[in-house]
Amino acid sequence: MEKRVGKAKLKSAVLYSSIILIWVYLLFAADLWKGMRVFCIVLVVIVIGIVIPGISYCQLMWRVDHERLYYTYHRTFLDKVTAFYSYVFNRKHIYQIAINLNQIDYIDVSYAKVPRMPFGGYGYDLLFIVHMYDGSIYQFDALITRNRQEFNEAVDFLQAQGVQIHDSLKILDYLKTGSYLSYYLEKLEEQSHD
């Protein structure tokens, strides 16, 4: 048995791409200039070959089974496209980190305030800071905002495997309420500056 956080969003990718493809079809039918049809064919190839894989493949994924915690983060759009094709040809997700659960001392739960583009505002990333028995530390973004139930089940499964999770800020408890995490973290941020 295993629990996963993050998966491909093929439905939304197809929806966005179909909007682009309708626009391309209208351009193709209009035939406004001599190279319009060639341009439209190239655009269709780009949408199907690059845009759909890049939009559909998840940027952040982690999973836990009885033995290991696996994690990967695709920083750029090109990384996501490459990982999508790697998944298609290998039929399995390739994770960047694999940590044996019996080597984990504990996991601290924290957050980071990060700028969110393009609006110039700030958002918050939920962080897992994994402390190992050998003294090494791994830190990674842990939360996919779209499916909290999936995240909560994975955290509960992780704890059921004997991994201690230290959550002094009670972030994990707040996530189970279903309320917006950013409001809670803003309040924590304000209290820490007082």
C-alpha cells in the first residue's frame, strides 16, 4: 500500500489546449495570409507535443509506502515536459529523492513566505524538514493545494509507519478543517512580528 500526493491533471490540460486548438482552427479556416496554414499546423504540433504535457504533469509529487518516502519537484516547464515523456516511455514516475523511513528521525512542519507572480503578492509554501539519524536534513515543499484529502491521508499513512512529525504551529491540524491555509499562516506571520 502507498499514498501519493500530486498527479497528472490531464482534464484541465485538454480543456486549455482545446481552447487553443479552436483558435488555431479559426485561423486555419480564415487563411488570412499565405503561410497561415503552415503556421497553424506547427502550432497544433506544439500544443499537442509540448503544451499538453507541460500543463498536465504535476510540478510537485511525493509518495510514501511501507519502506520509503519519494519526492520530486519540477522547477521549470521544460522539466515537466521531459518528466511527462519519461513517464510515458517508462510507465513509472521518476522521483528525485528516495528516503528510507527507518532512517528518518523526525519531520518538522514549517512554512515559507514566497513571492507569487505575476501579481507581486506573497503566498506560503508548506515545508517538510526531514531530519535523518545520520544528521543530514532534507527540506521540500509538501502541499498540493488542490487535493487536501490526498495530502492528509498521506501524512496519516506516514505517521502510521512510525515516522514522528513535529508540528508546533499546528498547521496539519488546521489543514484538516478545510479552511484556507494562507489566512492561518498570515496570522502566524503577524504574531511572530509582534
